[in-house]
Amino acid sequence: MNQKVVISQLRQLLKYLSQQVELAGNPRLKQISFDRQLFKEQYPTLDKYIYFCVNTLNKIEENEQKSTSQWQIEHLLTQCQAIQKVIFTLPKHKKNTFTQQEELAGYERRLLKMVADLDVQIAQASSFREQQQLLSTLDITRQRLHRCQMAQKDYAWKKIVS
């Protein structure tokens, strides 16, 4: 295979690995260490290993006119695969972590919309029985809304006190 194509593909792989490490929050590697034959030095974070691989790839690319051994490219690929295995073993973090106050506000918005929708449905109900069922549902939804609003006040009060 053409060496320029291989270098391009390795560059794309390293870019992808770098993005994955960034998404994972570039965690510190406490219990993970690579084989000394794979990486001569041990680094505290994965981005350092990727930086090392990028530097190696740059050296291979600079020496492209000279005889770059197939072994160097294969070794770099093996290093990338090892990094990729570690990335896949990292714990997944929640993308959106909301505070309790934000969660309660979102819950309140949804309940307010449900109350408004139920009011419209009651006004458009065609039978007395349907209207009674909707009124029962509306009553339960308003109770939930009231508990949500009380929880928000309680949370705000606790936040002020502490």
C-alpha cells in the first residue's frame, strides 16, 4: 500500500483517538500502564500518549523519502490500537449533568405544559365521562406540579441556609 495513504489514515486515526480522549475528559491513568516495548515512557494521561504517537508519525512522514521501515509504521499502529483499547475501557460520563435545581425547573416546565394541554382537552371533551376522566388527570397533574414547586422552594431554602 502507498505509504502516503497509510500516513494519512494513521493521522485520521490519531485525530479520532484524540477526540475520544477529549470526550472522556482526558482522565488520569492510575492503574493502566502500557508494555515497555510499546511505549518506552509512562505518561499520566492518554493525551500524552497520543501526542507521542503524533510526533512519531511526523518523524515517519519527514523520513518518507528515506527508507522508513515497515516496522515503524506497524509499531505505531500497534500503539494506536493499545490506546484505543484503553479508551473503550474508560467509564462513560454523562454528557449533560444537571443540578437538582435545573432538573426541578425542567420538570416544572413539563408539568405546566401538561396542565395547559389538559385544560384544552377538557374544553374540547365531547362526553361527560371523558371530561370527568380528564378532570381527574388534571387534578393529579396539578398535585404533582404543586409538589414540584414545593421541592424547588425547599431546595432554594436549603441552598440559602447552607
